[in-house]
Amino acid sequence: MCLHRVLAALVLTIGGQGFLPAAAAVSEYLKKPADWFAGKDALRVAANILSYQSAEGGWPKNQDTTSEPYTGDRSKLRPTFDNSATLDELRFLARIYGARKDGQYVTAFLKGLDYILKAQYPTGGWPQFHPPSTKYHRHITFNDNAMVRLMLFLREVFTAERYGFVGADRSKAAKDAFERGIVCILKCQVKVDGRLTAWCAQHDEKDYGPRPGRAYELVSLSGAESAGVVRLLMSLDDPKPEVVTAVEAAVAWFGLAKLSGVRVETKEDKNAPNGHDKAVVSDPTAPPIWARFYDIATNKPIFCDRDGVARQNLADIGYERRNGYAWYGNWPHDLLAQEYPAWKAKWAGRVGKP
């Protein structure tokens, strides 16, 4: 599974969850042809992007870093990997350096790359931002595909000619970090009764165990983030037997976790705060969907309000969380229907081989 297909699948996954990547404005510029980066508009955008780079080397989330320069206190910029922040800014700098060969872009890029490399834990995972806090942000963060996106970027750095300017040492460091990330992913895969299943949205940065996120993001198996992890594993060239085993186990779990005969419907409700409300309705013709979170012990969907109490049905939680979070989605649908069968045909028989 080639890199651009993994990226495209992740975009669909993120969009299906209702997330707005922080670097959305940057990503639009990355679609520009190479000659655009030699023009005046690219210079303006690059200057704005540079103004948002923090002292640590990364960029903040949920801000348009392209339209206007940052004029605030730069010491208050909080860099992160969440919501696509930092990575697309670095991609932009690589593109404009390729067009202009201006050393300031290399300096900023290397500072950002070093920020990513420094943020990786000895266990191979990444927190939501660096330096990490003492709260849930410190955990290895698969949530919203943060770690997967980081690893895809690092693979770009050590494989794509565009990044040749980073030098042999940093290219090797990026490759080593990627490989440690794969080991981390395999160690994080949750076992239930001795069988591998899927991944939690957060894992412990020391012992790899599943951990909670926000109050309504309980320790669980994730139907969303696990799809991104599997796509990354399936994109590896010449996968080792343990990678094949991990993919096969996760695909089997997706099969057990799928929900048939129901769909999520947004119904008009004049008495609701926003005039509508979400509900799960019966529909024998509906394609399968998956819950965002599954109880690890029972493999049943769980839902949660900001009180942190797990409930069994979407209708059991309050209006605000019921309508303000993506509790269901079709995240692994294409993976199971198209991507996995092609991958399996290519790598059949790898399990158990040295």
C-alpha cells in the first residue's frame, strides 16, 4: 500500500470523524504546482508560517498559520502534533526550499524535524506535544491519528528526494525513529484473553498499556484510530511476520466489532438546543458501521458524557456529547473491502516465517 494511498485514507478517516485539521490552510497550498513556490505569494505564505514557529520548533494547532503573520508573544506559542499541526508547515518549507534554495527554510525545517525526533519516547511513541504535560497529553497518542501522521512524515523525510537537504545523519535518525515507532505500535496492540485485538486511542508511554484521554474518552479499543494504525502497518515494504500477525488480528477484530442493521440519523427536533438530535435507528439495509470506542472486556460499544461514566447506548448520554462527538463511523470499511484483500494476496504465508 503506497504512501499517497495511506495519506488519502487518513484524510478520509479524519474527515469521517468530523475533525478539522489545524493545518488545513497549509495543506491547500501543498496542492500547488512546483513553480508556484517560486512566486511572490509563496514568499508571503512562507513568512507567515515562519512567524508561527515556536521556540521549541513546532507549530500550534487550530490556527491558520498562512494568511497573516503572528504578532503576539512567541513565547506563548504552544507547539503540538495534534490536529495535523507542525507536519504540513514542514512540508511547505521543504517545497519552498526546493524552489528557492534559501537557507532560512532549511534552518526552520531542521529545527522542526529535531523537535519531532526529540519528542519521541524511548519506548518509541510520541505524546500529543513536547515537552509533555503531566495529564493525558503525555501518553502515546494514536488519537486523531497523531502518531501515524508523524510516522508517515518521517518516512517521507528518509525516502523522498525532496528532503535530501536534511543530510545523512538526520535521514538515518528519521528512519530509526520510524522503526522504533513500528515496534511501539506492535507492543501497544491490546491482548484480550491471549488474543491480539486493536489499539486504544492513548497508550502508556512507559508500559504500553491502554490509557484514557479526556473525561469522555475512556480506556477502550478504538474503531477509528485502529484503522489508521492498520493502514500504516499494511503500507510497510516487506513486512515482518509479527507485522502480518498484527494486521490479521486487527482485521479479525474489526469483523467482530462491526455493527449491522443500524445507522446514525440526525433528526429534526424543535425542542433540542440546536433544533436537531442524533439517534441510532434500525435499518436492515444499512452498511456496517463501527463505534468509536469498545469496552475491552466485553467488546461492546461504550459512550460517555463528561462525567466519565461509561454507558451502553448513544441515547444514554446527554445532548451535548451525543451531538458533539463522532461516536460512530465507517473508518475501516474500505480497508476491509478493498485494501486488506489486496494486501493479503500479496503477503499471504508470511505469518510464522523468520
